[in-house]
Amino acid sequence: MSLSVSSSRIVVTPRYLFSTQTTQQGFGLVEVLIALVLGMVLSIGMANVFISSKQAYRTQDALSGVQQNGRYAMEVLTRNIRMAGYQGCANLEIVEPHVIANNMPGSGVFNFEEAVHGYAVDNNGAFKPAYSGTKPGQADPGRIVNGTDMISVSRADDCGAYLVGNMLADNANIQLNPDNTCNFAAGDLVLISDCKTSDLFRATSVANGAKMTIAHANNMNSSNRLSKPYGSDAQVFRYTQSDYYIGTNAFNEPALYVRVNGGAATELVEGVEDMQFDYGEDTTSDRSVDRYSVEHADVAAAGDTVVASWGNVYSARLALTLRSQSRNITLQNSDPKNPANADKRMRQAMTATVGLRNKLP
């Protein structure tokens, strides 16, 4: 505001009637460019954080799956190998069962000294040593993977029932408490055992009533008589021969399979890519392991020994290789057995050594 004085009056003139300065409004080009650059830097940083977090999640998820599958596969294998030769309270080295059952699974005859028997499957699919009988893993799904090992484990089932009737040796059946939960069925291999003797027969029929009656007629057995009269202290079990091997499932993925008593194979654990065994063998007849050997000379590497007698095997050393379901988890190939396999799956090796409890002193 300005003040002018004249002779007659004072005139006050507002400042805005004079020349005014205009102020700049908005952003300049340089400021816009700087803002764009900063925005791009922040966006790239956020994208990198997101990608890193996603990859870390995928890696952790793959590792968790591999470890979970590995723990379960190891639990199944080590537990059953440890129990190989189980027949109740009788030690396999002291009591060998009297076998009257016909049509034995697997190799056709149970040799109870051989609680475990190993096989290597070469690159042409041949079993080393030869497998007599119907080979497992010969059809899809569940076709056996060449270059892997298979192990056969013979043992009584965990579930057992006590004998309650027909305790004479010349009876063609035995009787059990009907409340047992062992699910005996016609055609099962059945082991009856006390701490001194055991008999293996095939159940020709199973009838429930006041007592469960399991018949062992001579149409499925070499005789319908047991080796001796058993008392109420005798236990009765189903007996199984289980073949554990690596096969490909319906999605063409490797998995651990089991075939029981020559039946249909069942997938146990997915993602098990390889399984290898060495067997602890007693060579000095003192029931302790003196060396670890492979199944057959055709699969032996330099310096390897070959199992001379499966009846002298007292432990098994196994190695599993597991892989993730998802690809492109790792930056580099993680398959030590097949360097050309560039699927970048996560892989992990697991090992264990298991003693055959029912053969050890």
C-alpha cells in the first residue's frame, strides 16, 4: 500500500494496483525426472525384496518337503530292517521255524536264516543276484528304477494274538481270542511261536465265533499238522516278506515302493530318487560284523567285497537320495549321481546303519 499526499486530501492506493510479481506454480522438468528415478529405484528394490522372499519361501518349502519325506522313508526302512527275522520271543539264530506252507512268495522258499536279502538292479533292469519268482516293479505305475537297490525283509507282523484252543499238534486248525485286531484272512502266512519252537503255515480259512478258528489244511500246506502241541503261551502272527524298492509313480516321479508277499506294490514315499545298500557280514562266526559287502560281483566297484552268505548278514547300511517336487530351486545341478540332470531340484542324501535285532546276540 502507498500513501500520496495532495493539497486537498490524502489518497491511499492498494499495493496490488501497482505492478506485482508472479510466483512459480507446479514442478519443473528436473524435479519430475528426479522423482521418476527415485520411484523406479524404490520399485526395483521392492521387486527384488519380493522375488527374494518368494525364492526363499520356495527353497524352504522344498527343503521341508525333502526332509519330511526323508524322515518318513528312513523310519519305515530302518524299523522294518531292524525287525527282520522277528518271530515273537524266539531268536532267529536259536529257533528256525518249521515250514509247512506251500506257495511261498518271492523266491519261492523262505530261508529263515536270510532275514534280509539284497538285490541290485543294473542299468538293463536285471536283478543281481537273480530273483526267482515274480519280480517286483515290472509294470507301471511302480516300475523299478534301473541302477537302484532292492531289499527283501522277512518278519512276523507287530500284531500278535495268543492261542486259546485246539492246542494239539494233530489238529488241522488253531483257535484265537476273537477280540484280536490282527485281521487274519484266508491265504495269509501265519506263524505260531513260543520261545522254543515255531511253525509257519498258510491259513486255508478263517472263521469268527466264540473263538477265531484258523485252519491250516493240507490243500495249501505240505501237512495239516504242526511240529508239536503249543500251549496258551504261544503267540500267532501274520508273516510277511516285504520288497522295498524305488519305482516311478503315475506322475513319472521316483518313489519308495513296497510289495508284500508278492502282491500289488504300494507307493510309500514320493521323491525318493535312489536307494543303495551295503550289508554287514560276519566272516568269523562270532555273530558280529567283520565287513560291509555289496550284493553281487557285477555291481562291485574296485575294493568292494560281495556277500558270501546272506545268512551271515547282521546289519545293513543304507543311503537314500531324495529330491524336491519343484524344479529350479537351486542355482546349480544338485544330482551327484547324474551331472547331466540339470533340473535344479533340491536334493539331500540320508544314511543310516541298522542292526538286525533278531539275529544279534
